[in-house]
Amino acid sequence: MRLLLTVLLAFHTLSLYAQFNWEYYFSQLIAENQKVPETGVAISLFRSSEVLLQKGWGLADRNQKRAVTKDTLFSLGSTTKAFTALALADLQSRGEVQLQSTIRSVLSDFQLSDEWMTNNVSIEDALSHRSGLPRHDLMWYWSDLSGDEIYERMRFLDFVPQARQQFRQLYNYNNLMYMVAGRVIEEVSGESWERVIRSRLTEPLRMDNTYFSFDQMREQSDYALPYYGEREISFHEIVSIAPAGSIVSSVADMAKWGQLYLRRGMSTLYNRVVSEESIANVWNPRVKMMADQELYYGLGWVVRPHPSGVVWYFHNGNIDGFSAFIMVAPDFDLGLVIFTNQNNSELPGLIAQSLLKKLLKEREEKQVVVQERPHFFWMLPFKQINMSLMGMPQLMIDVIQDEVVGEFEHPAYGKLLFEKEGEQLYLSYYQHRWPVQIVEKYLVAHALIYGVEKVQIPFEMTWVDGKVVKLSAPLESKVAPIGFLRKR
């Protein structure tokens, strides 16, 4: 039955590929769905043995009016995770490591807040987001911590409730565990994570326009700038957790990456890069992502089985000013890569959904789910403070401000420094400085994300004997508020 389905799909898709004007099709989709005019978009549509379309639309640099091309560099964001996962699957196929092994058996200094979890979380758990550790992204996002410092502080991060009782049953997306997976690669191979990815994956595939940081990208001539709407924003370098999301590439290069999967580990140059077993390994579903949807996570890939029997594999990626999407659908012998230089753009997902509906000849959008939204700022339960309740007498405000001035600390999230200038209270957090207001029982910090978008962070004050001894903020949605204790 499976063979018959594959044959029928092959006839259908061959006809579609041969007759269709893909450039016009994607141009129309972009024009209809982009929210910001001239957003930079690059698309590669490919089969296992040929490229059907590689093209750029819009602007890589709005100020210089520089157009996007098929070779323009964009951030992969979390689609980097597939590289880390495949490298480890390849190491297993070579007999150098077992993914079922505990991380502690490879990294003797690995330590989490729960000793039982420390001793039982496996490499496979880290790669499939079933470790029980939630995102805790704000522990690193606003910081200037090194990878070593982040790794050391993971021992102070809380697990989700029931993490031990429902071990390996709960899906919790986690960038930090991919950073740990990168350290496993380094320990097993004796080489840096970047060198392993280069020597075993990108170089054999002739992905010569693929890099591992924004600094490397900016040494090239054709790269996209990051935007929030029409406003250029800063590059957010994340080399401290590089195995989770630091790779940059072009759609031309990424077509070679997608073809590796369609060809089950062979490059288009007919050299074997990884074993067929390794491809099957990363695509094997490990944990269900959502209770109400047939959506599973493998290793660095989301697995989407469709009621028709068709299965496709995808991942999206977001980092400040960039959105990425990659999908491979072996039953259609088809792959798709979409990059944009727009912050948290829905465009890649909308384009992919349209293509899948066309291939499946469906009109029911609910049956064609292609992307989840794992971006941490959409998940934060920041209390919406009613700023109109600021009728507190100035004398009382002055007393509270004077009492709050000083330093508070959490062993993983770091130090908060409150300072007063005139009548204004400020919070310094790593290299950031935000104004603070007192509302009800909260200190409300007016922070910025992406350098432009405002968000209120409420710190609840704990008083003991007339002193503020602790500040607590909901910086991770799946655990209790993060508590910062007074240091001075």
C-alpha cells in the first residue's frame, strides 16, 4: 500500500513539477502575504536530483537598496539544530557514541538542579526536547555570558512540574540542551562543534557559503540585514549557544542540505556523507509536541504525519530580525527552504502551508499544520500591569525606591542592579538599563526586546521586617517565578 501511494504521488508531482511556473507562484504568495513591503525573501525549491527554483525577492539592505539573491546569507536560527542532531547520529553510526547514553557518562561535569535527572537525561533526550527542562531563554538572551558560564549555571534552573514522574513524556523546547549536545560532540570527537559540522557535513556537501556566526557572515559581501518592520535592528550573536542556532547560510547552499535528506545520506555528487540509518534516526519521532495535533519531534526535526499517509519533516527558526523555514517531503521528492530578514515573520509558514495544500489537493487548512511557534517572548506570562493605578503618594514611592536600591541575584539568571537618579528608578541587567516604576506590589521594568519592542517585566517584592529581601519575576512560563535575593 505504501509503495502504491509513493508511485501515485510520483506521477502526480512529476506532472506538477513539469508544468508549473514556480517563480510566478511564489511571487504571488509573497505579494499577497508579506506585511512589510520589500521584505527580503529567498526561496529554494528542489527535488533529490534537481533544483526547481532558487530566487530572491525584496531587499537585503533597505538603506543601500541591495537586492536579495539566491546566495544572500541569512540566519538559520533554530534550523541549525538539525546539523547538531545529524552530527551526533553520524557519530553513533560510526560507533563513537550512543545516543541513549546519559549525558553525564560523556560529560562528567554535567549538572542539573535535580540529581536523578542529572544522572538519567540522555543525549537523545537533549536532542528531542524531552529532558523536562523548559526553555529558560531569558537566562542567556539578555546576557553576555560565555558558553562555559551558561553551562555552569544550568544546575540552578528549575524543571517543569512532574518532570521526573513523566520523564521522557513531556515536550519542552530547550535551546540550552542543544548547547550541551554540542559539548558532547566536542568531547567525543576531540574537535570543536564548528569543525565537526564543517568537516563531516558542510564541506562534503560543498556548502561553501555557510558560516557559523554573524561575525563570519559580515566578512562576506552578500548578506541580509535584520529588520523589525522597516527598522533595521542589531545582529544578535548567539555563539555562546551556537549548536542551537548560530549557523548562517544561503538558500542555494541549504538546497544541498535538504537534498542530503531526500537522497538518504548521499550528496548530489554521489558521495555518501552520512549513513541512511542516521537520516532515519533523526526523523524517528521521539515525543508528541501537542496533545491536540499529530505533531512530533524527532532529533532536530519536527515530524508531521498526514491522514493520507504522507509524512513531511520541517523546522523553523527565529532570531532577532530573521525568520527561517526548511521542509523536506520524501513522498513528494520535494524540499523547500525559505529565509526572510523580518522579525518573527509568518511568511515562511504561510508559503509552506500553501505549497503543501497544493500538493495534497486540500482545502482544509487545519489538516496542514507546518509550523509551531517556539519563540520565547510569545510564551512569557508577564502580568499586564494597569499603569493607571499609579496613584501612590510620592513619599511612599520614594521610600520604596530607596529601599529597593541595591543588588539582587539569582545563581543562573544573574544580577539585578537598581539605582536611583533623581526621582527615577533604573534597573541594570548585564549591558541593559531600563526605567522602573512602582505599581501595586510590583516593580515594573520597561524592557526592550529586539532593541525596539517594549515589554513590562513585573518584579514582585517580598518584604521582611520592613526590608525588600527578594524580587520575583515570571521569566519562564512553565516554572515558578524566578527569585532574585538581595545581595547588598
